[in-house]
Amino acid sequence: MRKKILFIAEAVTWSQVVRLMVLARGLDPRRYEVHFASALFNEHLFHGTDFTRWPITSLGPEKIVADAGAGTYPYGEAVLAKYVADELRIYKAIRPDLVVSDMRWSTTISAPAFGVPCATLIDAFWSRRTTRDRFPMPDSVPCATLIDAFLSRRTTRDRFPMPDLPLARLPGASMFEKYLYPIALPTVLRHFAAPVNKLRRKHGLPEVGDYIDVVNWGDYLLFPNDPLITPLTHQAPHETFLGPVLWSPQIPLPAFWDELGRDRPMVYTTLGSSGSVDAVPRVLEALAGMDVDVVLSTAARFALKNPPPNVRVVEMIPGNLAARKAAVVVCNGGASTAYQALAEGTPIIAIPWNPDQLLSAIAMRDAGAGVFLRTATVTPAQVRAAVERVMREETFTQTAQRVAASFASFDPHARFHAIIDEAIAHDGTTEGTIWGTAGM
């Protein structure tokens, strides 16, 4: 009898749906019956599949973006309760052998409540055991004050950067980020986790901790990353590095494709489905004055009137091929496009906006594969200087090529299959045993 695998994605951006879809496509239909629950079933992604589709409740991207921009948290108890009810309904209908979740924090409640094992896809840079540089304290600044000395001793628990909140644009924001934000962060993380913990108690489950514990919850944690980019101090038994899970749309190249990069470097630019559209004019102003060909992919999020002469605009393009031809990729820093670039040996310039993109951009900067600029404060001059630097300094391309070779050594599907076999053989949830190490 075929085993039933249920994939559940919170469709805030394409990234969550894409990663699960790629893994689901790699399963042998003779062995597995695949079910997919999401609020997004774009035919670019699901064409040719015979997955059983389950529409579910999900906050719209507009709501998530608006709340993130305001520094508020959208997943309150009422929202999560609806999510949990939706998921339990699906569990009862299909009786899955394994749930695979991406950014669907309600599975922290529904999966153990129903008694089904859950594998959570989460980027390794969300781990407390990441070895990224201390942030936001600059390494070059000595601990000259008592406050600096206090902050320098804080653990990785507090080493999460401040996203582009509205106050990031105000005078004195750098002082807030350096001194007050690290002190306030633990309280904020507990506050964000409170709705999950309250619902877990209602379902007879123990609390999981703070927000970092919530996003790292799972009977199995699957990192769609390479430890070369996102190293950990140590790896827990229930954690697996799958390697990058890559995808590009299978669509024709534009008619002007062969003209690009013939006489001068090409720059591929896209802020994807969740980057800040407000940054696009500043990026184009920078690139318009450079001797480069530019391809801008809008991801169908906006229209551009009268682009600069050296800029070609498309809604969508095979990103892997664009990255392969480009000298540098300007993106939001999120793992989807950035890994696509690095897999082709092309360095990046990241302009991250949300916390996930920022953590990803920091990891790639620390690895030497690119640079990042803050969305809130980025200027055309900074973008131009960054592009010129990355194209001038060969170490960026050399590092990106080393990363590409490392990426190629991974087989995400084989590693994923091994996790499925282990989970099914275990025949039940592991909460309290394997899962109990998630907050290490």
C-alpha cells in the first residue's frame, strides 16, 4: 500500500510552495500518494502533477507584507485556531503517514495533536546554533562601554538582526539597533510565540518556548541549505541538511536573449515575490548609468513605464539561465533567488526586506559570496558601488564558484527520501524525544 505524504505550505511567497513542490515531484508515485495543501496552486508550479490538492486557509501576502512593514505579528490565536481546524480536517480525511510543512507554524499544534509525524522545512540560519557573525555589533568596534561589553557576551539566542521596521528610517536608528534592540528581542520572541503556546495548552501539549523554538519545531528538521553557507556549531540528531532545493520556471527565453552580455556585462535583477518594490527605482537609477545590460524580472508585481535604455523588463524568466549569463545578481537576498545565483557560480547583491531575507543575506555575505544593503536606507550610489565592487573583485566570483561546486554535491531528493523512510518506519510522532532537542 502506498504511503500518504501531505505537504502543507503557508503561501506567503512562492518560495514556500516551490520548495515543497520540488520535493513532492521527486517522490515515486508507485510508493507514495502525494497530497498538497496550500492557498496557492499556480499552474507554473503544478503543471503536469497529479497531486491531490487541498485548498486551505492562509493569510494573504498583502496582509503579511503590511504587518511586517509595520513591525506587527499577524499570527494571533484566532488565525492559528482556524489554521489548526483546517489542518485537522485534512488529517482526518486522508490519514497521512507524514506531514511536511513549510512556514506553517500551526502544524506545531495540529500534527502532535493528531499524532502524525511532522517534518519541518526551515532555513538553517534560523537556528540558535548558527555560527554567523555577531549582529548587529560590528566586529571592528571594540567594547568601549559597559553596554558594549554586556552585548558582546550575549548568546546566539539574541543574535538576530533588526528587520526594516519603520523606525529603521528614523534618526538614531543605528543606536537603537546596537543597544536596545538586542535587549528587547527576547521579550518580542516570547510574545510572538504566545498564541502557539496557548493553543498547544488547549490541545494538551506542552509549550515550545519562544518564536525561534516555534520555527524550529518538528519531529524532523529539514534544512534546504548547504552548511558551507549556513554552518552550525553542531547538528542535532533530528536535523538534516538537504542541500539547496532549486527551481526555475520552464518558459521560453525572451527574443532579445542572445543580445545580452555580448559586448558588456549583464546584471540580472529581481526582487521576487516578496522583496521591497520601493527599492526598484533606486536600483534602476544606479544601473541606468552603468555600462551594463540589465534584465529586470518583475514577478508580475508591478508595471514599469519608460525603463532606462539598457534595461529589459520581463514578468518572468528562467532564473537559472539568467543567473548563469549574469556577472552579478541583484535580489532580495532570500534563499530562493540567491541560491539560484550561487548554484550558477554568480555572486549576489542582496537588498533584503523581511527577517528571513536579512538572515539569508547575512549568511551569504559572511561566506564571501556577495554583499547586502539595507532596504530602508539604500541609495542609488550604494547600489552602483556594490555592483562595481562585486564585478571588480574576483574573490566574489571565486567564492560563488566554490559554493556552486558544493551545491552540486548534494542530492536533496535522496536525503528527503531517507527522512521519509525513517519517519514511516518510526511509525509515530517523536515529540518529547527527537523533537526535544529542537531548542538546543
